[in-house]
Amino acid sequence: RKIDEHRNLTEKPLNDMSNSLAQENIQADKDFDNLCRKDIFLSLFINITGVVIALTVAFFIKKSIILPLNQAMQVNHSLSQGDLNIEIQTDRKDEIGDLLNVMKKMIANLRNTVHIAERISKGDLNAEVSLLSEKDTLGKSLSVMVSSLRNTVQMAEKISQGDLNADVKILSDKDMLGKSLSVMVANLRNIANTAEQI
């Protein structure tokens, strides 16, 4: 009986302790479930926010970099096909704006060179060729061409005034105009010599 009493005395606190631990366990499970839910919601929020930020950044990259680069590529494509009827409009103050402004200047320079070439093709040898830099090979070639044509015109004027002593300079083995002028002077000299002998 004493043993039963002692057992009852010890069993009640143990049962109380067991019940208390069980309730703490249940509460801990609820707290853990709540914490897991909060973590899941926080993870979802962070992931969704990350996706929204990434899409926003991608949109601005496309708008501020890709679209202007596409414009520059279209301009270069048109230029590669000889099309100078291109207008570039930009108010950008960054590297892409610098690129577009340089391309705009290049188009203006090419238009000016075309204008000079058109004047020369119509016989206007008073066209002045301005070199853009010391590396302006197109400008240099155009300038040499104008100078050569002016010299040929001066030679033709001397010949037309009867000066058959004019020395025609043939610029290269492909200088058809110079060769023709040289043959013409030689023929005129022969005719003049024949006329003097008669």
C-alpha cells in the first residue's frame, strides 16, 4: 500500500509533466508550422520581387541599349548599300549617343563628298574638296582626280589654241583620256608638218 501511495504521489507529477510536455510539443508544432508558413510566404515574396526587378531591368536595358544599337545597325546596313537618305535623331548623352552622333556626322560628310562628285561628273572642276583629316583617303583621291582633270582641261585648252608643243602627261597605263589626248596631239603635229611641207 505504501508503494501504491508513493506510486500515486510520483505518478501524478509525472502525468502532469507528461501532459505539460505534450502541450508544449503541440504548441511547438503550431509555432513551427506558423514559422514555416511565414518562411514560405517570405521566400515567395522575395522570388516574385526578384522576378519583377529582373524584368524591369531587362525592359530598361532593352529600351536604353538594345533599341539604339539596333538603330545603329540599321543605319550601317543602309550605308553598306549606299543609301545616304538616313536621318538619325538622338538626344542621348552616353556612349550610344556618341556613337549615333558620330554616325550622323559620317553621313553628312559622305553626302558632301557625293555632292562634290556629282558636280565633277557634270564638268564643274571648280569644286573644292576639303579633307576631313590626314587619313581621308576618299577626299584625297577626289582631290587628286579634280587636279588631274584640271590639268587635262588646261592641256586641251592649249591644244585648242594651236599650241602643239604641249606636253601631255599620261598618268598611268590606264589613263585613257591622257592617251587619247597624246595621240590627238601627235596626229595634229603630223597634220601640221604635212601642211607645212605642202
